[in-house]
Amino acid sequence: MIKEFLLKQAVKRGTKNLPKEQAEMLTAAVEKNPELFSKIAKEIEELKKQGKPEMYAALDVMKKYQKELQAAMSS
């Protein structure tokens, strides 16, 4: 319960510069499948610790989970 609240707050902060519709879509996707987004965040952090720039780490991990992300965002 607390974990879900913290996740929602993190999504809110991360989407504050996005248009409202996109922010709502991303928030819904995270609420629907929080485990996926938690796993993605952990893998990005691991790559950053290995010295990879954050943008490249995020791109690599997003490519890895592309199908799951598309499924989460489409419904």
C-alpha cells in the first residue's frame, strides 16, 4: 500500500512536464503493472552504476521490455 503510494508520487513528479493526457496514460500503465516499471527502474539503476549514461541505460532497458511496455500502454 505504501509502496503503491510512493510509486504514484514518483510518477507524478516524473510526468509533470508532460501533457495531461500523456501523464494520465503513463500513470494508468504504472498502476496497472507496477512490477514491470519497478523492474525497469532497477535495471536502469544497475546500468548507471556500471557507468552507462542514464539516457542510454533507459533506452537499452526500454528496448528489452518493448513488448510489455506496449501492452501496458495500449490498454
